[in-house]
Amino acid sequence: MASYVEKTLAGGEEILHRANFNWTYSFFPVFWFSLGAAPLAMFFFIQFANGVPFEELRVGWWSSIIAAAAGSLILLNHIIILITTEIAVTTFRFVYKTGLVSRHTQEVSLNKIEEITLHQTVWGRLLSYGKLVLRGTGVGVITLPNLDDPIRLRRIIESAKSELRVDQRGNDD
């Protein structure tokens, strides 16, 4: 199945780069899932490895099932976000698409991008992640989540903008 970006490519337009989320973006959903699943594993071990009857562990089982369900929902929601989000640079535009059932896209022509701001904490520099904010003419602001190697993405956008200017100058002659 083709992605949204692939489906919307214009004639002669190619995907130059797809950005990826940094692993830190998934840290807390995985943490909450683990925190919810740990008591479930503990009660499973207590009951079946030690032979403690279910009646003595009933409240603990129900509490751990609720915690595991909450952690699972948090993780499932996060996985859906990861799978359905596309961040791409093409030869003509930048695309940020989110959504599974409903779709929200923010697209800007490369020649309309006026400013790219990088937000990178000390941890972001150490672990090579950061947020980019794109400001463009007529589109407002596109704020991206924590991405892997945001400096590389910025460089790719700037290079594509430069190539587009060169191509446009060549066509004007």
C-alpha cells in the first residue's frame, strides 16, 4: 500500500528523505506499558510458581489487569501514532502527515520555507534528537516532534531548497 506522500507526488517529484522518530519519543509509552505489565507478571509468578490460590490474590489480580490494560492502551495509541505519521522531504515540498481515520497534513513548498528552528536539549545533543520548527510564507508554523538527527533533516531541506532555486533559475534562462 502506498503512503500518503507517494500517492500525492506530482509529475517529476521524488521523495528525497523520510524522517524518523528518535527512540526517546517512545520511551514513556513503553515505560507505562512495562509499569502496567510488571504487576501482572508478578501475580502470575506468585500464583502459579508458588501455588498461592486465586482467592487470596483476587484484588491484586484485578488491580494488575487494570494497570496492564491502561499501559497497553497507552502503548497501542503510541504505536498507531508512529505507524500513521509521515514526515518527508520531496524535490518540491515538505510534508508532515498524521492520523489514522482522519488525516491532518501540513505541507509547504520548499521555496516558501523562510525559517527552520532547531530545539535541542543537552540530552537531545547527547542522544542525537531534537525538534524542528518550520516557518513558511502562508502556512504558519509546522512543529515536528523529537526526530532522529534533526540537523541532517535541516541540511536535507536546505539542500533541496537550493537545488530548487538552481532548477528554477535554469528554467528562467
